[in-house]
Amino acid sequence: MLLNNTLFIINRFLFLISFIAFCTIIYDIGFLYGTCRESLMTPYYIFIIKIVAGLTFLRILFFFKKYRRFSLFIDFFVLLVLLLYVFNDQLLHLLHSQYFFWISYLHNKFVIFFVLSLLFVIEISKSSFHLLKLKFNPFALFAGSFLFIIFIGTGLLLLPNSTTNGIRFIDAFFTSTSAVCVTGLTVVDTASQFTPIGKGIILTLIQIGGLGVMTFTSLFGFLFKGGSFQNHIFLKDFSNSDKLSEVFKSLLKIIIVTFSIEIIGSIFIYYSLHNDLFYSNFEKIKFSVFHSVSAFCNAGFSTMTNSLYDASVRYNYSLQGIIGFLIIFGGIGFPIIFNFYNYVKVNTKNRILHIFKIKQFESVPRLININTKIVMLTTIILLCAGTILFFILEYNNTLKEHNFTGKIIVSFFNSITPRTAGFNNVDISQFLYPTFMLFLLLMWIGGSPGSTAGGIKTTTFAVAVMNVLSLVRGKDRVECYKREISNDSIRRAFSVIFVSILVLGISIFLLTIFEKDKNLSALVFESFSAFGTVGLSMGITPDLSDAGKIIITFLMFFGRVGMIILIMALISRVSTLKYRYPTEGISIN
């Protein structure tokens, strides 16, 4: 009992100290300039490091047997790095060997920033698991986690060192919401108004928002604290897991797949760029990483003022193709990626065993589930139809400056980007009205469930179309791929469609009141773009009034979290009804 209480006290102290350390880092990076940073902050860091190292050492020494393996490894790592930082000069003086030169690299403030920030994330993730023991509405917790990060991001963007000339609260709040909700709409120029620190904050918000706050905190919580049965149940739906036992694996796979695709995308983008566009190789790397993360998370943020329409990359078709495929991977959803991975893994293993005559070939039925089939078919139809229509409609308009190959690639890119990406490689303000209507439809549909995309989702649109076709053909049920679509899925699909139209209608109505000087078509486009978390604009975003910015901000939040989830978060759910009234028809149309 005494040991447990002691461990609890040590953990609480570590959480408190790591929080203070994190706040100190923010103050250091966000407020201080030049040489005063070193002389003023170094004593504080040494003091904090000694306390953290002491508490970590006590936790390892007395509670070694209570550790999870990974948690023990991280604590050893943190302790080692902190001690090497504090006693760096003494160690270098004692160890003259050429094999220990690497120790000098650890005497770097950014190494300490990383270690102390990592410690804070770990401690807050472990503490967040206690929230799951409380009787919180899971939908409220999901929506609240996004709102929490939005306000944290707003505060970070208001730091003096985040911007070149300062930023208003409403603009910081708008930018933070746009980043966390992976939208891409901007009221200030990202390229010129934000410093490297500010751009780094935006990139971090995009990554957290794209994957979801709970994905990160839950993964760290599982790694360092383990998960109870209640934790598994709570996180099962958020991680798109079929089984409770697979919750942790699903969270881990989401993180691994995301970072793997983003790293590969960064490499491809890097080699698609010309060296003369950048001052240094480091600038080129930063550009590649930023746009890879922004593309996969479907955020649409760019460090160029005119996005991909900038003269330096407007005709770089390989870059546009790479970003286009990153958007597709981010928009089809993790359940689809994992379903295909499982299909390839099982079939490859089966065939190898059959070739080497270790095992007879076995046919495994329905590895590709109906959800994957509907998502892929709908996505392919939208991509093909969007490419062909854009090519035909804009051939002699915005595509006029491109050669034939360029026209095809740009058309393909513009069938992808309206479905929640937000990168533009043409002048949207010059669109013909038919193209304008096409973009509204694509922005409204959006990406797929379980992805970084917004909109009503491809499955919702597909189920609605199938229901209409079923009704026209006189069928009393909706069927697809020899399966019957559940009534619950149909009800949910039409609820999402109705709520989306209602929210868009109210928002456009309010915008016409507060933005009387703006063109109606531009306001409609802006609203659809915000709700679909797309990020495309006809150029009116920076000129919106404060009221207009608040309306668009709420639209972005609703679009990312999901209107049905938000309503479920606010309204208590009725328990399963144990009765049924007599059925009666109602006159429709």
C-alpha cells in the first residue's frame, strides 16, 4: 500500500514537473530572442532536468517490477539523455577517446526540448486514460478533444515568435481551426505572415488534427499504462477495430502507416523539385515534409502564397501527381488501407505456401468487405467523372496555358483536390459556372469514413443513390454485392445528408447578412469548402468580417467532427426501446 502511494506521488510530481518544463519551453521559443535565451533559461533547464532525472531514477529503482517493457526502455532513455546533458563537460573531459565524440551533440537545447516534450506527452497520455473511467459521453469527449487542441493552437499562434508582425485573436483562432480540422482556408498568408516556428506549429496541428487527438493520446496511454477492458470498449469504434483485442494494434498501425506514407511522400516530393527554387537543401527538405503531411492529412496548407498555382511549380506535373496520390491515400480511409493490406498479406502467404508445397492453396472468402468495395467503386467513379468533366469544361479556360499532357494531369488533380484537399493549381476565380457546380458537388461528398477527409462521405452518397435506385425499381430493401444494407445505415446516411443541407443553408443565410458586399456564389463556395474541410476559396477568405470568420470557423469544426457526432455529443441518447407502435404510411411526394 505504501509503495503504491509512493508511486502515485512520484507520478503526480513527474506530471507536474513535465508540465512546468513544457510551459518553460513554450515561453523560451515563443517569447525570447537572441543571446538572452541561453543566459536566462539555462539555469532553469538544469534545475528542471535534475528534478526529472531524480524522480525517474527513483521510479526505476523502487518500482522496476511494475514497469511495462516499453515504458522501462523510455524511462532509461530519458534518464540517460538528461544525465549526459547535465554532465556533458565532465564526461568529455574524462573520456578523451574519439569514440565518444557523439556525447557533445547531446549538449543541445533542442535535444532537451524533445526529451522534456516527449515526457510531457507521455505523462498527459497516461493521465488521459483516467477520463475514460468517468461517465463521459464518448462523442462529447471526441468533439471536445478537437476543441481543446484548437484553443491550444490558437494560443501558440499568438506567441510573438510565431508571426512576423503579430496576429489578431480571431485570425489565430481561424487558422488553428483550419489546421486542426485539416481544411486549409487561411485569413493571413501562411508563407509571409508566419515564421518557421509558426509554420512548425501549423504543421503539428495538421498532423494531430488529421489523425485525431485521441489516436495519439490513446496509443501512448496503451504503451505506458496498458488498457483496461473499459478503455478497449471506448476506443474500439474510434480505431475502427473489429475486435477488442485489436484496439492497440489498430492504433499502432494507424500511426505507422501515416508516418510511413508521409516519409515516402516527402522523398518523392524532394526529388520532384528543382534545387534553384530554394536557398538551401534544408529549405527543400522542410518544403517536402510540410507538403507531404499537408497532402496526406488532406489539409491543403502550403508554404507558397498561391499554393500549387505559384509560377515556380505551376507546370511541375510530377509534383502535382505525387501530392494528388497522397491526397487519395489520406482520403480513402485507414479501414480501406488495412483491408487491402490484409487481403494482400493473406493471399501472398497462401500462394507462397502453395508454391513451396507446404500447404494446399486455400480460398479465403470475402477478405475485401462490402464497405471497401463501395468506397473504392464510388471513389473511382468520382475521380474518372471529375477528371473527364473538368477536362471538357475548362479545356479552353483555366487549362488553356497547359499542354495536352498537362491538361490531363491538372484535370485529374482537380477531381481529387475538391474532395477535401484544398490545394489549387488553377485560378479558381476564373471557373465557368458548370465547373463551379461540379466543385460544389465534389466538396459536399468529400472523402471516405475513417479518413482525414470531410464532407458527407462517399459511403453516405453511395447508400443514398442505391436507396433511390432501389425505390425506383420497386424493391423493398437496398442490396449491394449480394448483401443487404442495414436499415440503420440507410437512416444514418439520410440523416447526415439532411443535417448537412440544413447547416449549409443556415450558414449561407447568415453569411449573406454579415457579408453583404460579397458575391453570393463566392459565399456559397466558401461555405461548401469549409463544411467539406476542403480549403479552396474564390479569394474572399481574408476579406471576411469577424462574424463571417466565426461562421466559417464553426462550419470547419462541424465538417471535421461530423454533425451527427456533434448532435450525439449534445443530446442524451435514448436507451433501446422495448415496444413498437402500429406501422402507418405517410403521403410522400
